[in-house]
Amino acid sequence: MIEFGGGCPEGSSYDPRRLLSMAFVISSVEMDVERTMQFILESQARAEARSDKADARFARAEARMDKAEKRSERELNAIRKLFQQGMKALAELTEAQRETDRALRAFIKSSQNGRNRRDGDNGH
């Protein structure tokens, strides 16, 4: 048996079982590092795939939002136009009502004046 000394001076002996055990440990550590690296790479690939899917979903949602915003803008403009037309029609109706009221008062006044003249002519 070869003995193993702390600094490996000449004359030291080495235990082949210990060397084999150390080689196995080193090999196991290398395998663990490789598996860890493989796991990290696979995790990163999955994360990038999820990120790409999220980016695509976000782009679709943004396009839908832009479309909805444009539709809302058109609808709001149509409502504004209808409101303005309604206000204009209301103003025209208000003026027409004033003219009708003036004409009706004038008619009533002239009817009363005409009746008063006729009543006065007959002696009533």
C-alpha cells in the first residue's frame, strides 16, 4: 500500500481505495455541476419561452386596447354630434314656441278687441 502524507513528499504511500473514492467524489461533483448547469439552461429556456408568450399576449392585448380606444373615440364623437344636434333642435323649438306664443297672444288680443267692438256696436 502506498501511504499518503499531507504534502505528498517522496516516500509517502497512497491508498488506491482512497484515490478511487476521491475520484468518485470529484466525478460526482462534476456530474452534479453538469446537471445543475443543464437544469439552469433548461430553466432559462423555459423562462424565455414564457417571456416570449407573455410578450405576444401583451402585444395582442395592446392591439385590442388600441382598437377599443379608437372605437370609443368614434362613439364619443358621434354622441357629441348627436348632443349638439339635439341642443340646436331644442333651441329652434324654443324659438318656434316663443313665436307661437306671441302669435297666439296677438290672436287672442285681436279676437277680444273684435268682440269688444262688435259688442259695443250692438249696445251690449
